Amino acid sequence: MGLQVGGCACLGTGATAHSECGRLLGQVSCFLRGDNPNQVQRVHTVCDLSLGKILGTPTSNLDSMPRTLTAAVHSDLTIKKSRFIGCVQPMADRASAQAQVDALWQQHPGAAHICWALLAGGQSAAVDDGEPGGTAGRPMLDVLRHQDLEGVQATVVRYFGGVKLGAGGLLRAYTDCVAQALLTASKVPLLRMATLQCMVPYSLEGLLRREIDAAGAQLLAVQHGSLVTLQLRLPQAQADAFVQRINDSGQGRVGWSD
């Protein structure tokens, strides 16, 4: 059985990681009494969610493949009279993430802050929304990153309760809100997609449509002009082989555009 300090137990993590756990988890309920295996597992899950690399082993059981969520998950914490309403959900890009934040302001016009983090490759972002710098958006982003997630957004709506939490208290609150939501998350490997646009003569349209169906690709659009232009989406890992197969079948009569 691991160490227990300040009501937080870490299993086999060592004193350094345990001390960090106590700093980050704060208000998260993780008490360990007796030998209840359910409590032991829950404590380990909460600590792992917030600490990731500090514990030395990611929660993905050493599987480093990026994952995303199948659906939105939520949390609702009250800390010193302030209410923190969390949500983590799949999100493809920054424009969609900002639209979600705008929608939250419509739902919560009386909120003091809506802080958020987006983990989506080159479009990632961390926004403190008026909270002291580095106490909200970046810690939220770190929780997502430590879970090997990709294409996800975390938002936390805060209603101020009249009691200031200080920088450390805010960091714990925003971290815990995201970690609590992720406790119920269903995760799946992230399937990266490629969008292709192909131009063929009318005589090859039927062939290309059959190849698209055979590959399990999604036909997005078709335009008929001097040539037939087809836009399709398929898993990125299959894209090169698909293009090569179409080129071989088309015998030089197939064109591709970005």
C-alpha cells in the first residue's frame, strides 16, 4: 500500500510523485482506507490522470498512439463557494473550439471566466480568460497531453463564489475539473484522415466510384465539367496505396489536386 499524506494516496509512486500529486489534485476526493480494492483503483486513476509523466507510466498502458473521445464528458466541482463546470469533448480545430466557447457564454452569461484548452496539432491553444497567467488553460492542456489525447477540447466555466483561491488553488481547481471529467471518458485510437481530389475522364468515373466503395472511403463531392472531379476522404494510412492503385488503373489519365 502506498503513501498517504493529506488524504491522498499514491500507489508505489515514491515520495516525490506523491508530493506532486497532493499539489495538483487538491480538492479531488481520493481517500484510501483499509484494503478496499475499488478505492485503491480510483485513487490510482485520479492521480494518473493528473500526473501522467510524473508517475512514470501513462494511463494508456504504454500505448503511445494518440486517442480521442467518443463523446463529451462532464464534471461539476464546488471549491470555496466557486463553481467549476467542466467538459472535455472531441474537437477538430480552433475555429470549432472558439464556436463552442461562444456557445458556452450564451448558456452561462453570468460566469466569471470560461477557460479552455485545445489539443489539436498545430491548432492547439490554452486560454486563461482573465485568470492569472498559467493557472487555467495551460494546466488543462497538460492534463490532455499527459493522457495522449488528440483532437479534444477541455472547457471550464467558473462562477466566482466570493473567495479568492490564489494561484495554487486555481491551478488545482482547473486541473481537477478536467481530470474528474476524464474519469468517465471512453477513448478510441485517433484515426487520421486524408482528403483527396481526383480528376478523371467520364469513362473512368464508374471505375473510380467502385474503387472508392471498395476502399471504404467517403465520397464528399462530385463535379461534372470537362472532366469529372471527385473529392473523397479515407484513412491517411491508406491514401498512398489508394492513389497508386488509381494511377495504375487509369494509365496516365488521372489527375490529382490539393
